[in-house]
Amino acid sequence: MKKEIKNLQIVAVIIASVIYLGIKNLPFSNHAAPKGEYYYVERVVDGDTFKLSDGRRVRLIGVDTPEYHYSEKLLRDSRRNHQDMKSIQAMGRKAYDFTRHLCEGKKVRLEEGVKGQDRYGRLLVYAYLEDGTFVNARILEEGYGQVMTVPPNVKHADMFLKLQRRSREEGKGLWANGELKLAE
């Protein structure tokens, strides 16, 4: 009898341990952050780019926000989408403000893409705030950018498209007044 009770106690401890470990490892945000080191976001440059306190510039993978600063890309976007540059820059300012409020002065965890840098030397990443917020996804979810998939960095492409579709249907962010137009 004592042996059976002891065996039951052992089984109960094993079951409790499995349950504890299972609960402990459940994600408590929509997008669980990868493990890694945190970096301080010193300054947001535009809606999809920021500078870390160690001097590195970071470009968010899978997201394209309207241009805020005058650039060749602003000219191309204006021609391609048949929008004047001032309208695009006004949207760029809103996207910049959103990302700045989301990230500037906060710590982020970075997950590098398959291709680690772009042609400008910026680190290509998926970024996560300390609370688990997936920055790339949040920008799309709130309607401040569009999906931009550039292979081989396609890890979250399907999720990003779903978030963009939903924010567009719900008229969030830059989709609210028909400001944002899908790239042709």
C-alpha cells in the first residue's frame, strides 16, 4: 500500500511538472518574441527604420511605410501610385509618428532575417518590444504600412498579408481615409 501511494505521488509530481512546464511555455502575446539580447532604440528614422544606441541602423523586414523624407524612393512612389509627394510625405509623417511612439526610447529584441543586411548596410530584422509586441506586425495591424516581401526574408509573409488585409478592411491608420494605396 505504501509503495502504491509513493508511486501515485511520483506520478502526480510528474504530471504537475508537465502541466507547469506546458503553461510556462505558452505564448502570452499574439507574437512571442525570440530569445536574445535587448537593444535600446535611440531614434526612429521613419516608419520602418530606426537607429539603435550602438549606432546600427535597423530596417524592419516585411513592412514598407510611406516616405517621410525626400528621396529617390519618394519620387518613384509618387509616379507609381499617381500621388503627389506632399501627400505621401504626410502619410510618411503619420507612419513615423506611430513607429516613434511604439519604439523610440524602448528596448527591442532583434531577430535577423535570412539576408542580414540591405544594400544601405542596415540590419534587416524582425523586432520585438520587451512586452512581446511584434513591431513589424503591429505597424501592419494598425494600418501604418504595407507588406513588402523580399526573398529570402519571407518568414512571416502570410501573417503580414492577413494583418494588412484586416487593417485595410477595418479602415485603420492610413487606410482610414483611403490615403494608403496598394503598390501596383
